Amino acid sequence: MTEPIDRDQPEFTAFVAASSARLLRTAWLLTLNREQAQDLVQLAYAKTFAVWRRVRRDDAESYARRVLVNSHIDWWRRAPWRERATAELPDQPSNDSATATAAIAERAALAAALRELTKRERTIVVLRYYLDVSEADVADQLRVSVGTVKSTASKALAKLRESQELADFRPLARAFALEEQR
Amino acid sequence: MTHDVDLRDKLDALAPDLELGVSSQTLVKRGRRRRVVRQSLVSGGAAAAVAAITATSVVLSGQHTARTAQTASGTGGVAGAANPTCGVNPQPTDGAPAAASDGATATPWGSPMVGPSGVAGAQMTVTAFHVGGMPCTNVGFEFSLRSAGGQVTNLEAVNEFDGSDIAPGFHATSLSTTTDGWFVLGYYAGPAASVTVSANGQSVEANLTSWSVNSDVKVWWVHGTGDAPASAQPTALDVAGDPLPAGSHATQLGVG
């Protein structure tokens, strides 16, 4: 039986396959929630396909990531009910080794520490220190001044460094301190 | 990085491996809907200025744009509300609700239109549905193939989004490509007795059938195999064989 074919679809499908893992990770770090991360990435892809012919020859992933971040910002500003505190922890494979157990504990502590940040602080941390977006671009995307980005990032790193959740993970806290000094 | 713990690596390791949750085909469908909403919102402001009747030349541009039924969220429009700038098909009198945003769950409006599809073992079925949220458009049409065994494959759901949905001429002309060839399809508003489509250097007479709710609305389609046409030009004749206006809603496909 026939199936409708969109000529853009194979190229777009390949793009989704190549980029979805990265975008999902970014979305999860922004939301710390599995379902919201999926919603954000699906929305970003739908919006990207709507302008696919314009962006496919440029950096489509950058466009999709920008849509994703903007949608996240829009959600927290306009629909705070979307944000739900959850006890969700990252799903990671585990085994009985002490090293693996320590790594799991560290991830859980980091996730808990990230939850202590405000949404703006967490977004700036993800943009600056995960996606390596420049301060100027973060400011542009969040529609705030560069000074606000700097001060918010500094405050967020300080909160992470001093978080009781990370009290047992000194190397991690030291990493925040070092990022703060850069 | 000079420090012993790389923050980026820690964040990367923190995020779990997630599945997208939907297929890329679903994302394509959602993207198409957004594309059409965007187009309708952009073109809506200019609709009142559209007046000239020009020859319709459908440029397919090697691209395929599905035009799906829309509930244009955010427009605040009331389906079929009186609008001084455009004529519009009547609203359903049988209480048929507006289509869902993908048209797929639309309640049929009027009698289904059936005809030969050109694909062996399959008939074309066209179902009208009520489009909500657009001031100058009330009706859309869903084109589907129905096999002898009753299996239905949806091809396209189309509707006008630039001005009146009953302005004389062609509307919502679209290309649909399938594994069994391609279709150029749409509808004509006016007393058309025949529609001919020029595509790939050939003229093909389209299948034509009237909509039961408004007999001046004629749904048409042509089927072909091989390469999908880069352009297609439909023309309409009345019962006397005289040409009818192509209308002012020439469909430009492939708008990104």
C-alpha cells in the first residue's frame, strides 16, 4: 500500500537521527525531567521542519537548539505550571563495583544541586558550560545584558560549589570553583 | 581545561540517554502543520488586497508541501465568522466540529467524493471537513486512497489559506508523492465542467467531482508515474468549452 512521501523527509530524518541524542541531553539538563525534555525536543524539531528549506543548508542543529532553549525559556516564563518538582534521577546502567556506585552517587548529587538553581541560573549554566555558548550569545538569547549573564553564571557556580548536595564530592565542587575563576 | 574535573563532561554524563518518543515522520507532520499555520498567518493580512485574476501557474519547485487542515491557534478567529473582506463557504449546518489540527480526525462534511485514482486496485476518496480558526476558509478536503480491501491511505488534507475559499478559480493545488506515483490535486470554485493539468510536457484531464454541500466547488486530481512534475498548470473549462478564470489564489508550493 502506498505511503505519502515528503521529499524533505529523508534528509530531515537523517538530521534527526544525527542530532537527537545531543538535543535530548541538552533538554534534559535544562528541565531535569524526561517528559519535558522529550516535549521540548519534539517541538524544536517540528519548528525546524517548518523552515527546513531555509535552515537545512545552514546549521540546522544550531537552529533547533536555539528553538529548544527559547521554548524552554518561554515555558518557564509563561507557563510555570509546566515545571514540576520530581524525584527523577538519571537512568544510568549500574553494576556492583564501588567505582560505578560512586559515579552514580555523584550524578545524583549533581542533579540535586542543579535542581537548587533557579531556572534562569540553570539555563545559563547549561548554555555556558555545557554548550559553550558565548556570554554575548547567551545574553542575546535570554534577552538580558552580558553583565546579567556574567553575574548570574557566577552566582550559579557559587551555589553549586557550596551546595550541601555536593559536600561529599570535593573534586566536583572544585570544578565549579575553577570555572568561576576563568 | 587545566583542572582535574571537566564540568562539561560531568554534565554530559549526567544527562540520561533518552528516546525521542516519536518517529521523524510524526515530526514532519507537525512541522508541516506549523509551516501552513505560519503561511496562513503571514498571508492573512494581505488577503484583502488580493484582487487580480491571473493565470494560475503552479510551481512545484521539486518540493512537496502538504497543506493540512488547520486550527490556527493564536489567531483568535472564529470559524466562518462573517468577514467583510472575503466570501466564504457556509459553515456546516449539521454541527460538524472543526477539524483537529492534523485534519486526520475531522468529521466528514457532506458526502464523500469517490472516483478512479489511477492506482491499480485503489479508489480515490475525498472527504470535506470543516476548517476552524481561519476567517476566510471554512472547508478543507482530505484526499485518500482506498483499496479494494478497505485499507485507507491518506494522501493530503488541503485547504485555502490565502483569502476566500470560494473565490472563483483554483484553490489549494498541491502535489502528493507516493510510492505508486504522484498526484496533483486541489479544488476549483466555479462552474467547471472539466479541468486539465499540464505537467511534464503532457496535458491530462483531471478527475472532477462536485462537493455535495456546494455544487460550485469541484474537487479534482490527476495521477502520474515517473518523476514528479517540476511544475503543473491546471486550466478549467465550462460546459460550453470556454475557459474559466484560474483565480487569484495561484498556489506556490515549496515555500519554506
